[in-house]
Amino acid sequence: MSSPLIVVNFKTYLQGTGEGAVEIARACRDVGASSGLTIGVAPQLCDIYRVASQVDVPVYSQHVDGVGAGSFTGHAFARCVRDAGACGTLINHSERRLRLADIDASIQASKDVGLSTIVCTNNVATTAAAAALGPDYVAVEPPELIGSGIPVSKADPEVVTDSVAVVERIDPGVKVLCGAGISKGEDLKAAMELGSVGVLLASGIVKSKDPTAALRDLVSLIR
Amino acid sequence: MSSPLIVVNFKTYLQGTGEGAVEIARACRDVGASSGLTIGVAPQLCDIYRVASQVDVPVYSQHVDGVGAGSFTGHAFARCVRDAGACGTLINHSERRLRLADIDASIQASKDVGLSTIVCTNNVATTAAAAALGPDYVAVEPPELIGSGIPVSKADPEVVTDSVAVVERIDPGVKVLCGAGISKGEDLKAAMELGSVGVLLASGIVKSKDPTAALRDLVSLIR
Amino acid sequence: MSSPLIVVNFKTYLQGTGEGAVEIARACRDVGASSGLTIGVAPQLCDIYRVASQVDVPVYSQHVDGVGAGSFTGHAFARCVRDAGACGTLINHSERRLRLADIDASIQASKDVGLSTIVCTNNVATTAAAAALGPDYVAVEPPELIGSGIPVSKADPEVVTDSVAVVERIDPGVKVLCGAGISKGEDLKAAMELGSVGVLLASGIVKSKDPTAALRDLVSLIR
Amino acid sequence: MSSPLIVVNFKTYLQGTGEGAVEIARACRDVGASSGLTIGVAPQLCDIYRVASQVDVPVYSQHVDGVGAGSFTGHAFARCVRDAGACGTLINHSERRLRLADIDASIQASKDVGLSTIVCTNNVATTAAAAALGPDYVAVEPPELIGSGIPVSKADPEVVTDSVAVVERIDPGVKVLCGAGISKGEDLKAAMELGSVGVLLASGIVKSKDPTAALRDLVSLIR
């Protein structure tokens, strides 16, 4: 089992906004360093520069639009996201669904500036479709389990194993993450055993009273 | 004629991205200081913190979503926008149109954290509608003139005067800006004479070879 | 108290689809005729022609796009809606929210072909905004009460009276409907007493085991 | 070369609205019958019932939403579309782009009621993605050529051959159509020679002064 990719999505949680984003990013960096694992953070667009300029941690954007330089107002421009310090981005999160053509454009715009791409999907069929677009990662997250506290690895393990199988067939160069309800060490371990290479998670860490302790528990069963 | 509000929208222009955003913001600050006028900037979401922490200039967001703290990914959360250093925000720009209920929610979310609100509209009817929602400003910009180089004050002066009249009737506390094709001193002067209290502009400054000179020209006829 | 306007929205309820739409439309026609009231129906777009060509009842579309003749695929074109037999349309229903500029365009497109316009809104502020666009009706429906079985006239009477007051101030030519949770005679009576000129309703009639009886109850307290 | 599928999209062209839709549908039926080819029509949602109940021609919807029976207003419900007389539907046309998860839901909803599915795409990558969702057809149409009068088979033949190749690899059960700029017999012939099994077209037929003659020319080189 190789080293997993863990990405903590800060959403618009108050605890992960502004200075709070910097603090949780520091916890991710510290637990990542002590465990030897890669723990990335996905703060809000407005917090990318603040976090990336203060904390040595992989920073992902929560969203990138498939637009170039030009007359676009209120969009997440890949070049700006990267210049602010991000190394990658979520695309098509269940709370920010995109049109198919825009997912393709977002992946291309992100690749053009060197951002790693994680396309979120809701089931095996859309995982297959997303893999056909050639992102770095597809992250399958059944929407009904997001924020539920019930880990996808327990509630619906087949969505993970089937996603891994279909992506292997469509494009073996694409890696599979999973998410929804993930918060504990056993969840991450189960996710890896099902064939995913890592997890997306959010409230289980960001809204925890002690994010550092929550992160330590998360990585406790991986070595 | 009281002092106008000038807001320069950086869109996703390369010249106004990252360090470029900081440089143009400095030009706005300098020309604002020397002319005694308020020249605000509207950089991309990812650049708000970078600009606001380095340049003493009023910073506006290009967009705010009508969402609160919680499970929202890839959204512009008013609290985060403000904590990054913005004093206000554009809402419903023609390149980022919102649903009516979301404009209302965005105004409320912005007001709740003290952000000044500028709702963009495309004609007199939508200006009246936007004014009924009680923002600080409505900025009327006929979409066909945006980026055209033909100033709204010349091509369609009635859209400005009629907007001023209808807003006065709906809510005299709301102020009217105008935009589209504005770049020169005569455009700003004409806009003020038509009853608006200021202008939105973009490419005429941001894509200029010499933004400082362009800004000086812009304010040259106001005293 | 003048004669109210009652519009029954069939949504995508199975009971109100295809031949079911024709049957419920007949019930509306019959109860309308016997009570002397106007009871309109809002079937799905695909059912407008079928209903209008078979039943003598006012037919409203559930939606009209603000597009003209041309290269638009999958849109509800006002001319086609009217030619299919509709006399009016809902616009911006809470289940089909539109951007502000598109609500304005939809109202204009509808008026151009003689369709009566009913713009749905979610609170007093958006009611005021919608009234400023000059539709025939604004229908205020707090989203949290839609389908709840709790009538807006009981749960939130102020949203109706305040809507009536604000619309009177913005444009006295616009009439106010209300909706959400309306199904019984006492609900309609209360809605009229609060100053609205009619109601939108849906599941209380369409999903009733006996729509004719439900309609008779609805109109039983109006004379 | 087997018999091609030809689908004529009426968009919101005035010539293809209401009684005009019925007339062009008759032309499609007649030329289809005399040539032995399948020529389907895609009228507006409001015209499906009118056309299907009067003309013996395969009728496709321009759009289906991925919703079931229930509280959905202004949506194209697959069951209603089928009950109105459609045998299939376009999904994700370039003028009605959908989110990835909604394309998947629309395909499923359509299949559940027996509608044939044609998912439109804009390039080879999105064609691959759409094929992974398992529709009956994918129709690749470079947006910049739609309505241009320049046939995709001449301007960009590789987008067709590459689409055919990638779909064969992803799911050989999915068939490939192409479209954009198609109007003449040589265009259809070229499209078939490039490996597609048919074409989508629109203005070349619907806006023609003589649709029957235009259709005859279209099928003149196929036998």
C-alpha cells in the first residue's frame, strides 16, 4: 500500500475561514510531517494566498473555472489560483457541479498552468465519464453520504471498488480517491483497502474540537 | 457634483492577475491620492488578500455568493471575502449573472458582514428591480457596450438618466453607478452629468500600456 | 372581494401527466364553471397542447424562457407556448429559478405574444423587485412552506400583507397572488383577506384522491 | 454502409414552431418514406404532442431533465415526453448544456421510460466521457461550426473519426452521430464515410425555403 493522498476541504466552515484556515493548515502540515503522509488542504479561494504564503502544505483550490485570461468576472482563473500558491484543485464538487464541457475546460485550463486535478463524481457512471477526460484523480463521493458521518467505505464499498475497476479500464493513468463520511483511521484504512489511493474529507476534521487529534486518528492505521 | 466612486474591475486579465493586480492597485491608490478621488479595485477572489494586505486601496470582490458558513464548496463566502480585506463587492456582473433570489441573499450576506454592495444590471427595468432589494449601489451596464470602447454615456445616455430617475422613485437611498465602454475623462464627466455617482470600468485601465496615465486621464476633468 | 384567480400547478406529478393532466384540467373547468370562479391549470410544457385542445380552461405554462425565435434548443419559446394554447405562464417558480435579467426577458417575451405573466418570488424583497419588472402578477411563496401542508396564510401572513403593500407602492398595476401550503377553503379565504387576489397551489389538488372534491372545498368559502 | 439516422432539430425557429412544426415533420416523413431512410424530428417540447399525434415520424425531444415524478416545475419529465409521443431525446445540446451528474440522470430517466438517448458533445474528450455513461448515441458537434454552413465533415473530419475510435474503445454499443454545418447530400455522405451512423442538422432544413427539396438533396447520395 503506497502513501495515500489526503485532502481536507475547508468548505465555508467558519473554523476554516481566514485565520482559522491558516491554523488548520498548520495542523495538517504538522500531522503530515510527523506521519510521513501527504495531507493537503482546500481552503476557500480568498484564503489560498493567505494559507500558501504562511504554511508549507499542499494547497488545493475548491474550484477552477474553464476560462482563460479575459473578460470574465467572478470566475476562478487557473493562472490566478496557481499564482496564489495552489498546487491543484477540486473540480465538480457535489456542492459546485459543472457542465460536462466545463469540466473538460477546467481540467485543460488547470493542466496548462500545472495544477493537479481532482474531479469529483457521484457514482460509478460519472466516475467513468470523468476518467475519460484525463484528470489526475477522480474522487467518487455519493452525495447522500457527504457530511453524514457514515463512511462511504462502510455504507457503499462497491461504489469504490467499482470506480477503481472502471477507471482502470478507461484510463489506468487516472487515480481514484473516495470521500463522504470519512473521518477516522479505520475509514481511511478501509478506503485504501478498497483500492482508492486516498480520501477527501471535510467536517470530520475542520469542525472537530481538536483538528490535530482528529488528523492523528485519521492517519493512525497507515504505515 | 460630489466626489465620484470609481471601481476598476480586473476581471481575469493577465495584467491584473497576481503581482499584476498589486501593481495596478498601487496605480489606483496613487492616482486616487493625488486627485483626492476614491478609486477602488476589484481583483479576482484569489488576489483580494494579496492586494489588500499590501496596498492601501478600497478592495471590492468581483462576486459574493448568498451562502452562509457551512457545507458550500467553491463559493465566495461574504465573511471570508471581508476577512481577506475587501470593503465591498460587485454582485450580478453581466459576466456572473445570478438568480433573483440569490442576488437578494448575496446582498443580505454582504450587509451582515459590513461589505458595501454594488449590484450590476443590464437595463432600466432590472435597475429598478435591483434597487428594490436595497443595495448600496446599482451599476447599470448595457452588456452590448461592455468592452466595446463606446461609452454608455455617449451611446445610450437615457439608460443612465432613466436609471437614476427610477431608483430615486423606488429607493432614494440607493446610489447609481454606470459602466460599459468607460475609459476617458470625458466619459467619467459625462457619466456624472447624467446623474450617476460614479463608474465601473475595466479594460480601458487594466489593459492599458500605462495604467497610471490612463487613470490620470480618467480623473482629469473632475474637481 | 372580487373573484380570485386560482392556478393549479401540476408540476411533474404522475397524476397530472399526460391523460391525467387532461382529467384534472376537466375537474378544474367543472368546478370553475359551477362556482363562477377562474381556475387555471399549469401542466407540463409537453401537455399544454393536449390539455388546451381538449379542455376549455385557462392554461398556464410552468415556465417561459426569455428567448426569441432562433438557435435555441430545449427552451420554452413564448410564441410556441402560446400557439400550443396557453394564455399565460409562471416565471421563476422556486423549482425553476431564473437570473434577474432572464426574468425580465421572459416577461417581455411573454407580453410580446400576449401571455399573462405570473412571477414567483420567495420573500418581500424579491416581490418588490419582481413588481418593478412590471408583470401582471407576482406570486409570493416562501419556499420552506411549499408542499408542507402548512398554509402561508397561517404560517406567515405578514409575507402576504407586506408583499401587497410593497407592490402597491412600486406598481399598483401589478396584482399579488400567494402560495405555499394552500389547499383548503379556509386557506383561500384567508389569502384573499390578507389582500392577495388569488393563489397558486399544487399537491393539495393534484395529489388528492378526489381532485374535484378538493377543488370544491377550496372554493367553498368564496362568493 | 447501413441506413443512417437523420435528426432534424427545429430549435425555436419560427418556421418549425406550431403548425410549421407539423408541416416540416410531414416533409421529413415523406422524404424518409420515399428514400427508405429514417428521418426524425426534434420539435420544441410544446410541439411534441401536436406533431406526434398528427404525423407518423420519429419524434425526439430537444431535452429531458433528470428528474422523476414530483415537485419539479418547468422541467422536461421523461415520462411526460414519452406520453406526448416522443421516441427519443437529445440531451446536453450545445444550446442546453447540462451538468455531468444531470446528463447521467437524464439518460437513466429516459431509458427507464424507453426513450432513445442522443447525448451531444463538443469535442473528442467529452464524446469519450458521454460514451462512458452508456447512451444510445453520442452526437459530436463542434460548437463553432453549428449554424456556420461549414460542415464538420469538411472543416474538422478528425473530430468525427477520433470520436468514432474513442467510443469504440469505451463502449462499442454506443453509436456516433455528428453535426454542425451539415445540410447537403455530400455532407451526409462524408459524415457516413468518416464512420458516423448519421447526422443532426437544423437550419439547413428548417430555414430552407423548400424543406422538402433540401431533404431530398440531403439523402440523394445515400443508397
